[in-house]
Amino acid sequence: MPALTVPPGALGIVALHELPDPAWESRWTRIVVPDTVKERLLNFTLFSLKHRARIDAVRLPVHGLIVLAGPPGTGKTTLAGGLADQAARALGEGVLFVEIDPHAFPSQMLGESQRSVARLFDRTLPDLAQRGRPTIVLLDEVESLAVNRTGASLETNPVDVHRATDAVLAGVDQVARACPNLTFVATTNHAVGVDAAFLSRADLVEDIALPNAAAVEQILRDTLEQVVGSDRLNGAALGPLAQACVTARLDARRVRKLVLRALASRRDLAMSPERLRVEDVAAALHAETD
């Protein structure tokens, strides 16, 4: 299903997607995180989209804000898209998924960042929410948008950046009140760089950590089966390789890329990838970390 057309003048919006979409299902099923984390994320998203309108904001302050924090390569952005797709399936109706680029807002012109961010939250996102359908907004790398004002000095950070953070906080509050059918999912590689007031507004903060040995083994199996098929895979050799990946502190993306490195190591494997063995991947890891 193609992305929808971004409205003219909608600064910061990368793409709009109408979900569910069969092509997005793997964004949920292929990202290996604990099932309890996925269950919590989906349950809260459904609660927020269905019931926030009737909740007294003082008795139960629901901002409709999820934060996924963790190192690069752990699948946070992909998981956010998969969450939106799963929410659409569970709700049985179309969900609008909005991707925001936080790097579109910083400006050298004093006050321009603040005005651009305010326009996003005061006009652009409410206009999209007014279409009436459940809406999930991805704020990727939110540390670029909601900068930690305590840790940032005025000598090294323009005043405009601080004002932009103020605008984000005010905007999240405004959207929480005016757009109960809209839920934010923010991702960050550096939680310490995110303003504490933004994190305090989050209804859920989930740490997406580097995968453990069991998760790495599952990722390797999934990736290798894509290349060689399940019947040609020596599953017994995956355990030691998974442990070696954990020792090397590989993130989930690098684990999958390791299979590509192995395929690139020999011409015969590049031409006939079905000949790839677990031992070839182990050799690629050894070459990468030696």
C-alpha cells in the first residue's frame, strides 16, 4: 500500500501511511524483543486510542505518549511501525501512521525552530487527527527535538533550541487534550539527552536493550532461513555463534548484517547464497572482531 500524500507546507512530516498493510506485519513479528514488552505496547496503544477521550486528565494523566529507548540497531523505529500496524488490526479499522523528522526543525534563525515546532503540534497534527481515524505519530530520534535543557549549556546550544523544547512540551500537552485519537511513539538512542519533562509525560518508557543470546539465536535463525531455507540450516551450531555475537556486543541489526558480510566473503556464496553455512557466518564474525 503506497504512502499517502503529505499535505503541502507540513514541515517535518516525512510520510503518511494507511494501516494495516500486509507488508508491515514483519515489522512486528521479526523484531525480537520480549513478548511482555510487545504486549504492553499494544495494550496501552489500544487503551489510549479507544478510551483516552473519556479519562479525566487530572485523575489519570494520559498523554498518549510511548518512549522506546535503547542503543542504535535494536529495532525501535521498525517496532513502532509494527505497533501501529498491529493496532490497526486489533481495532479493525484504518490507522493513520505519521512519520516525523525531528531534524527538519532546528534553524539558525532565532525563534524559527520554536515557531516550526509549534506549528506542527498546534496545526499540522490536529488537522490530521481531525480526519477522525486513529492516528499514531512517530517522533524518531526525539532527543533532537526535546533536548535536555538541564544538560545543555547556553554557550554551546542556541537559545532557540531551548525554546523549541518548550514548544514540544506545550504541544504534547495540547495534543493530549485536543486529540484523544492520536498517540505518539517516540524513539531515542540517548535517553539522557531527552528533556526530563518530556520523559515525565510518557505513559510508557520501554528499554529496548541489546539482544541476549536467546534473542540473537532467534535472529540468526530467522535471517539464515531467509537465505538458505530451514531444511539446510545447521541449527545446532547457532548457539555458540549467538553467544559470540553477545560477547562482541552486536545489536540486532549488526547480527543480521553479519549474514551479509559472510555472503560477501566469497564469490561462490555471493553467486549461490543457499550454500551459506553457519560456519561461514562465524568466520565473518571472527574477521570483523579480530
